[in-house]
Amino acid sequence: MQCKTFLCYQFSAGGIIRLPKFDASMRKVDETSKAAALTPKDVHIATMYGRVYCLQVDRLAMELNVYRFYRDAVVPQGTLPIYSDTVAFSVVDGVLLVHQLASKVVLLYDIFADLNTPISAPLPLLIRRDIAFTAVGTSEDSDISSHTESKKLGSTESNIYGDSWNFANPDIILDQENGILWKIHLDLEALAASSSNVPSLLAFLQRRKLDALLAKQLSMTVLHAIIIERRPLSLISEAMDVVNKSYSQFLRTRAASTITRQQATRSQVSASGNQPAHNRVTVEKDTSQSSITTDVTPEASGNVEKSLEDLSLSEAKSSSSVNALEEGQEVDGTVEDTHKSMTSDTIEISKNVLPSIAQGNVTVSAISPEEMHFHVFVLINDEMEVEASFLAASIIQYMQSAVTEKLKVPAEIQVLLIDLLAREKRYGEIMHFVRTKVVDPSKEVAKQLLQIGKSYHPIFMLGLNMLRQLSFHGEYLSEILQQGRLLEALRYARQNRVEAVPPSTFLELAAASHDRQKLACVMRFCLDFVPSFETTSEYQTYSAVLNQQKLVLA
């Protein structure tokens, strides 16, 4: 009598699949009353991040129950408040929009975030007027048409969420009275301005695909702001974890995509020979613009079939589904338990491969370490709006997070950290970071240590030893020659067979020292180890200098 039992069917290329029945959750007002019966208006299908969900409205409890469809199960995902019994739903870039028709505001929920809390404060629906209408006919007809359309726009603005509005899946609004079709977009700037939870906001922005460039810029603006505002280091650490996790996932996805392309190419080559047809598995991914077919080797076919379990229920994949399975590990609870068999690295990678092929070389919202350096840390350092000690602490938080995600920290970030510590004469910390490999050895770091070492000799020796350990022989010889350690430089050049420093450099320094014995040693070294040295002009020049010094001594 309550009409709360659902029979679900999946229509796929392989036929019609009957899914398990399930009962909707309906709350009673009290123990004696009966729960209200469901109507077709209370049930909606939504695709978020490439996964198919059922949205069921409980109007008495003013709640929305969310269920996720699997091939062999329907699993409740949670309940979120809707605060009204007159609501409509849209999905934009994987985000669930709950339109409050009475109060004329929108609540936004992310299925990968806390369902009990909206992403931001309630936001109004803004009509964008910069729309070009196409009119066919004379210029007079065009003017009349433009005037008519302007009147329609004005009528729409004055009657937002009117009775003639029909919400079509996933992000379309049909204004039947004015004959206008609207497509909903997310105003990421407004969302960022109205959200107070920085880690959640960054995680939300990092999942954006439709406007990835703006999402990246807003993410870096948020990171810049929390450092400038001297927010707690614990909050900064959480923010760094979010962006590094996102970039690490992007790298894994890109690497897996490359591997899969190579496997597909090899399988196509082998399939063109005598390989039986039943050994080929073809996977098709439907998008709004293209269809992609990939051949997979028999060894990988099992993993690919399992990895497509979530994709198989999607009728039409929008561009937002590219990241559908990239964030799968963030969903906990029953979903994790349902897919315990899919936790291996091989399957996790293959889950991300096929959507990534459709993505191509497009802008992503993930922030690389290089972008963090140039667009966040360097800007803050140049603006000098925060103390060097606090910026150094923020960089240390970032480096710790990057190491956790197994990301390589650019040498430029480490050089900046050393420079910030040196400004406050925290030489002991610099030496500790270098010796414990918190700061990775590199040519750039070594040169920075040598520069700072002019004021503190132990750090100079650290930089010099780093050049030697990294086998930058030319730079090492230049430094010790500047210190006048000529004979030591000769021994080092002989032991390591260094040819980067020409013999004339040694000869010039020996002659400038006015030490006849030192010049003689260099001449003997060149005669023994420099081929055809006797035929060079340097031999003639410095032999004359040596003889002249001999006459002076006599």
C-alpha cells in the first residue's frame, strides 16, 4: 500500500539485467500513524561521478534517501536533509543540487563528502543574461525577435522557480511558459566564498572536471590565503594533504592510462594475426561526444570486467564521469565492504584507465609541486606579508605531505626553505635537514648552501661535500680552486678524470701565486696527464714564466 518496494532493471548491450529488489526507507510521524505512500515524483535517478544512484524523497521526514546501484546489490548510501517538501534535483559535474522551490535557494551536496552537511551555504539561482539568440529573417525581424527574447528573460528573472519550470535530468531546466531551455552551471567562485571548511572546499575543487582550470586557480588562491592569514599549521597540513593526494591520484591515473594504451596496442597487433576472436575483450565507453573502443589482452580481461562494474550501469557518461572511479577509495562503509575484492593495485589502476583515455590532454584541477612553488610559495615570499618563519613552517608541512604521497619535492622549494631559515640564522636546523635527508641533495641545494656558507663555514662545507657526493666535479673543482687549494684540486681531477676544467685554469692560478714549486708541480701534472701538452701555447707560455722565476730566485 505504501508503494515502497522497487524492482530495478538494467538495460545493457548484453541484454536486460534484473537487479535485486529493495524497499525504500519511510519514516513514520509517530508509532500509531502510517508512513506516506511514495509517488513517482518522489523517486529520481541520478548519475554522479559515473555511478548510478536512486534518490528517494521522504516528504514527511523532509529527508532524501540515497541508494547506490551495483550489479548484484542496491546499497543505501545515507540520508541528507532537504528542509522542504517541495524540492527538485539536478546534477552538475557530479554535484547534487537540491532546489528549494519555496525559498528559491539551492543546497549543494557532494557524494564523496559528508552527506549531512552541504558543500556551502545555500546559494541563489542566478540567471546569466549574456546569451546570444539566433533570429532568421530581415534585420527588422531580428530586432523584434531580440526584443521579444529580452522580455522573456525579464519574465524569467522575475519568476524564478515558477510553476512552468520543468527540471530535466541531469542539469536542464525547461521554462515552458517562455519557451527557454536553461543549462545549469556551478559558480565555483561563489561556492569558494561561501564555504568555511578549507579542507572540504579544496577536496571539492580538486574533484571538478568541467571547469578544471578555474578550480585549480581557486585552490591555489585558498592555499595562498590560509598562509597569509596565518591559519593554524594543523589546518595548513590538512590542506596540503588534500592537494597532494589529488595530484598523486592524477599521476597514478595518467601512468595507468599509458600502460593500458600500450597493452591495447600490443593486443591489437596480436589480434590482427591468428588470435581467436573469443580471446578479445572489447570495452565501449559511451560519452556525450564520442565512443571509445579498447582491446584488452586475455590476461587483463578479468580485471577489466571487474573494473567496469561501476561503469556498466551508466546509460550516458558526461564529462564529469572521467573522475568517477578515481575517488572510489574515499567512499567508506558498505561500499568499501561490497568491493573488498577490488582493492588490489592492479584493479584500482584499471578502474581509472578507461575514463582517463577519454580525458586526453586536458587541463586538470590537480596542483603539481612546481605549481605550488611558483604560484603559492614564491608569491607569498615576494609579497613579504608573512614572517619567514611561518612560511618556512608551511613549506615543511607541504614537504611532509608530499613525502607521504611519494611525490618528489622540487629542488626550488627546498632552496626556498633553506633561504627562509637562513634569514633568521637558523643554521642548526639547516644542517639537521641536510644531514637527515629532509632536504634532498641536489646541485641547486648545494649552491644555496655554499652561498649561505659564506656567513657560516660549517654549512659551506656541507654544500661542498654535497657537490662531491653528487659527482658535480666541475663545480666542486671551481669552489676549491677559489679557496686556493690548487694541489688538492689537481689530485681530485686526477682521481676522478675530470676534463671539464682546462689546464690553463690551474696554470693561471699557480703563476698568480708566485710560487715556483707550485707552478712546477702543475707543469709536471700537465705533461704527465694532458695529451700533447708540449705542443700547446700554454706550455710555451708557462715554461717561460717558470724559467723567469728561476732566474729571479738565482
